[in-house]
Amino acid sequence: MAEELIIPNKTLSKQEQYAALLPQIEALLHGEPNLMANTANMVAALKQAFNFFWVGFYFVDGDELVLGPFQGPVACTRIKYSKGVCGAAWQQAKTIVVPNVDEFPGHIACSSLSKSEIVVPVIVDGNVVAVLDADSDTLNDFDATDAENLEKTVQFLIPSFNR
């Protein structure tokens, strides 16, 4: 299955890339109950398809987010509630798109090469249980198309959290 995933394709629009990728991620996760396996495969598929600078999950653990499966350079291991973009998305329970991370108050710079970011909360039974974080080394790389489609993508994980 992995070799069937789309690779970055500049001839397709971003929406077309997501439209091709989402069913593949859904099929990849279908029937697999293990949360770590599913999040690992999801970030690998996203990295392969979009070549994000960094993409991964942080899981709620008490008053912190703790690093989970990711693809990219070494990352911050723990993030406090409401701190940085990830903590703000957790606190607000909503997707946050940051065109320029240097302009986000309290941004946590795990890498100085990160220029823009999107964080999508994973909400189960009304509670944020994790966040999907993607960083780009290009300014203004994320938009409403990413927000809408990454929100759909994390929905595939809900059964893994309910086990």
C-alpha cells in the first residue's frame, strides 16, 4: 500500500492531492486498532504526499502535550497547555493556521527553519486528546484547504482513541 501513496505533484492542486490521499489514509488505517501504528502511518503518508518540513502528533498527558510519532527533524518533547501554536490549538480546541511563526506570540521554535505552521486538534467526546502539527520551511504555506482536509484526516483516528 505504501508505494501507492501519491508523492508531491505540482500538476495537481492542493485540493486534488488531498482528495487522492484521504481515501488512501483511510484504507491504510482501516481495521488497525493500534493508535501508535495509525498515527505513525498517517504522518508518513502526509510527509510523503506533501513533503512537509515537519509533521507529527503530540498527545495530551496531564497539563502537557507529549511528542508522538513524527517525520522530520528532532522536535520539542513536551509542550505546556496553552503554550505555542500546539498548546493554543489544544486550549482553543480549534485548528490554528500560522502564516509566519515569527509573528505568533509565544511561538516555540523547535527549529529555526520552520516558517509557517498548522495545528489541528483531535477531539474525542468533546475533549482534545492530541494535536496534529505540520510545519513548513516556507512562509504562508498552509491555508483553509489544509485546515479542512487535515481536520477530515484526523477523524480517521477517532476509532483508535475509542478502544
